Amino acid sequence: MLSVAILAAGKGTRMESSLPKVLHKISGKSLLQRVIDSCIELNPDQIFVITGHKSKEVQDSIQNNKKIHFVIQDPQLGTGHAIQVLCKEVKENKGKLLVLNGDVPLIKPDTLNRLLNLHNSKNADVSLITTSKKNPHGYGRVFLKEDLIERIVEEKDCTNQERLNLLINAGVYCFNWENLSKIINKLQSNNNQKEIYLTDTISLLKNSISLEIDDDGELQGINNRIQLSTCEEIIQNLIKEKHMLNGVTFINKASCSISEEAEIGKDVIIEANTHIRGNTKIFNNCVIGPNTFIENSKIGLNCEISNSTVYDSQIIDHIKIGPYSHIRPNSKISSFSKIGNFVEIKNSQLEEESKVNHLSYIGDSIIGRSTNIGAGTITANFDGQKKHQTKIGKNSSIGANTVFVAPINLGESVTTGAGSVITKDSKDNSLAISRTKQVNIENWERKKS
């Protein structure tokens, strides 16, 4: 039986934030959720999240899973105290107990499996991950005697000589839970911090094993925003390297960010200052950016999007967008269309070969095939209480500065006069125009102030 305990009770005061430390995010996902996701791949029988500071907020952040249970540690008296609380809460302390920190978000499932396998092969009381660091400041030091761990000393309790030891404790443990429960209440707070350390279990258990690994960043703990940024950079480098090996070009890799869920096709060029978020899928031969933000959208073949934002929308093939356009949620731009300068599209469908080239707002609309929307066109879709739809048929030509007062329905091959305010439906092959008669007054002199 495999149980997992994730320590997530601390305040994280060095984050200088009202948000619990484990709820800070890297690449769009909280530190705690990342640790949980790694654990789930191990297929444990149960996962215990030990909360304390703002426990309800932490619990509400977790995706529903029948295997996840919450244990409240109040007050928070250290890592050893957290496991003392857990052992009291859980009646059956059997099998293996894997203990992780909620602020070490990059730990890999493969590494955790290696720890579990070593623990099983050695029939250990406790196995833990260690690594050597050139600068081990801030970490507890691990002292070995032959193949076994003799003791662990927290940095603040180390002597000057002990600080010279470069082997550190990564804070990832696998216990024989039954043996752990027999000694867990013997832990005391006889240290400079006046806390109950989980590391003190090592001297009380007979068979303590170290799994030393080369740390490529997965053991990075987060105590402040500098370390948060370090983890973000590690993840982003891995994501972008994966895409580059699969045929994506980054013009300025450091200035871009890509979500882990994003899919990007071959021969896509990502220009500088471009950010791809959520479940976005970009097909082959696109040029995205510079200065572009795309979230939860589908971008088809051979598209170009420059200096623009796209949210929750479908952009089909051979489409140009931008610069400075905003495609808002629930929009669909069909193939060979063009969205130009300073255009906003919201909850609308544009059929093939449509053009909205300049300074326009198209909201809650259906625009027919091969229709051209003139500069400055506005769909007035809101009456103060409800949104209404504008429908324009195919092959229509909309004059500059036309305003459509929705709800309105124009047929096919309709032309509107520039500057018109259209309030009535128009049939196929018609001209819709609404203007006051121009009056020229000759010999006009402006009043002098």
C-alpha cells in the first residue's frame, strides 16, 4: 500500500504575499497542484495534503479527486509535528508513506519511482533523496556512515565544520509507515527553531537509506520570489527545447513563454515577446508575434498573427491578424480572411475570405463569405440590458464608419453607404444608406472668441 503526505501548511512569509506559498503558480499551475500531479502518476492508494495556514483556500484550489484527503495542522510546529498529526488522524499506518513538500514543484515521477524501488529493494525503514550542492546554504546536511544515513542536521543547527558537508537533504522521504508510527511521537523540539523536525526520525530508525541524484533543478524548493522565478525559467527552458527539437523556431527564446499544454506544429516561427497559454494548438507554417498573446485557441495552417491577442477562439487556415487586433472569446475566423489594424472581434463568426481591415468592432455577429467590412464599422450589439446579433450575408460591401444597431439582418450582396447608421433589415442586392442631407453655407465665418 502506498500513501503520500504532502506538507502544505506553512505561511511562506518570505514570499511577502497574502497568498499561501503553495498556491503561487509557475507556468499557470500552483506549486501544490504540480506536486499532486507528480504523485498521481505513481498511482498511490491515498494522498494526504496537510494544510494549516489559510487551509480552506488551499483545499479549494485542489481539483476533485477521491484519493485526496485533507489533514489540518494547527498550530504549525514543524515537519515532524505535521506527520505526528497525520499519524493520529489516520487509523491504519500501513505500507509505505511517501512524504513530499508542497513547495518543491519540479520533482519528477521517475525520480520518485526510483526512490520507491530502492526503498523496497533494501527493505528500508526510511529512504530519502539527497544531492550534492556546491553552495548548500539553507539546506540540512546529510551525514553517512558507510551505506546508511547516520544523521541529518538542519543548517541553522550546524556547526561550522558540519556546514562544510555538501550532501544535502532534498526533503523527499519514503517511510515504512508502521515503523515510523512507533517512533514519531518521540520527536522533540530541542533545536534553535523550537520546531519538531521530521529529519530527527533518522536517528530513531535503524535502516536509513540515501538515494543520491544529480539535481537538474527538480529539487529546487521555493521560499521566495527569486526561487519562484528560477523554477519558472527551468520549466520554460524544458518546454521550449522540446518544441525546438520538434521543428519550432524561437527568434528570441528568453522573451517568450509557452504553456505545458500547448501544441505547436512544424516550421512555426515564434517571434519575440510572444506568449502561448493554456490548451492552445498551433498548426504548421505559422508566424506568431512579435508581441502576441494567445490563450486556449486553435490556430490553423499558414497563419500570421502580429502584435495581437487571441482568447478562446478558432483561427482557421491562411489567415492574417494584426497588428494590434483583439480576438475575444468564442470567435471563429474562417480561412483566407484578414483581420487588420486595431480591430476587435467578439463572439462572432467570419466566413471564408472576409476582411475587417481597420479600426472596427464586430461583436455577436455572423459575417458572410467574401464580405468586406469598411474602416470604422461598429456593431452596436448592446441595448443596455441584452446583447443582440448582427448578420451580414456573403459578398457584401460595408462602407466606412457604418454603425449597425442590432438586432439586424442584412441579405447577400448588400452595400451600405459610408457613415450610415443601419437600423433596419436589408434584402439581397440592396443599398442601405442612412444620412442627413449635406448643407453647405457659403461665406461662413467662425465666431471669434
